Amino acid sequence: MTPALELGSSTWSELIDRELTIVVPVGAVEQHGPHLPLHTDGVIAAEVATRAVTLADVDALTAPTVAYGASGEHEGFPGTVSIGVDVMERLIVEYGRSACRWATRIVFVNGHGGNALALAAAVRLLRYEGRDAAWWPCAFPGADAHAGDTETSILLATEPAAVRVERAAVGNTAPIATLMDDMRAGGVAAVSATGVLGDPTTADAGRGAALLAASARTLADALTGWTVGDDGRLS
């Protein structure tokens, strides 16, 4: 029987005497405009992680997605559920402590930028405690900020039925750096009435598939090489 590539579908007896790398997608439940589902970040992280596990030259398993994250900047919109930075950090620490009782390595694949501070802090602590932990961001070259062309293209490639194409409309396309002060004060709702930061009307499934393939290849290579920076980031 071919070993499972997913932690959730494995049995405990199939995990004995293996030098396992556990790849944990981390997402969020937050608004992604009127056209994308609330679990978009988790979908993207899980897709990249799952593809990377099949490509990496290591014994790796994709874990069930950590669905909730630190999404306070999106709480101006219904549907967003944020557990906050402090709880997020604690969750990742306890997850890593438990999993590393039997796994050799663990990496958290982050699909939501708002989780980054919590993940970095948690991984630093895990590494200080002697656990071989890391985190890795789902970053795409040339990506717009939120619910725009990039994320919409990727969802069209992975869950096209979940994209409300007819509702897609241009959001605030100003550079994110120019919006940060207003966003810190009032969240995304202060700079975009729809929650979109970018232009989803230009999205393309083929481009989304290419972005996913490239990201998964990059992560697979990182899993194989396993070089962890001082900030805990896998590169």
C-alpha cells in the first residue's frame, strides 16, 4: 500500500520509525471581497503545501489546515473571525510542541499576511526549545494586496465554483504602503468599501495555476534543502 501523503488520513501505526516533516497550512477566516470565499487563504496555503509534499525529496505529510488566524484588520466586514495575534502565537507553539514529540521537523505554510508576526514569534520559541520548526509564506511575485487579481486567479484555478465572478469589481488599487496608516487606524474597511485591494476583474485561471505550480516547486525545494533563517523562515 502506498503511504498516505496527508496526516489526517494516516493511522498512528503508519508514522512509526519515520523521519517525518509535517507541513501545516495556516489560513484565516476573513472577508475577501464580495466575490471570494472567507476561507480563501486556507485554500491557497493547503494547495501549495499539498503540491509541495508530492514534489519534495523528503518524507513529508500535509497536516489539516489551521483554519483561523489573526485577521483583526478585516473585522469591519461580516464573516471575519479573528483569534488575534496572542492566541495565534500560543496555538502555533502548542501545536509545534505536540507534533515534535513524534515528527522530526515541522513547517507552517502561511496563507495570510496577518499571521506572520505570530508565526515568527512562535517558531523562534520552538527553535529556542530545541525543536526543528520553521515557517514559510505563500508569496507570489507581483501580487496585489488582497482579493485582487492574484488571489482570484488562484481560486479560479483551484475552486472555480467558489468564485462569484459576476460580483468581482475593482477595489482600491493604490500601493499598500500608502494605505497603511489608514488601515492601522480603521482596518481594511477604512480604505476599501468592498474589502478589495486590487483588481480581480483581470484574474485568469491559467495564470493562477502557473503561480501555484511555481510556489509549490519553491516550497518543495525548501523542504528538501531545509535551510532555516534566524527569523525561523524556511528558505
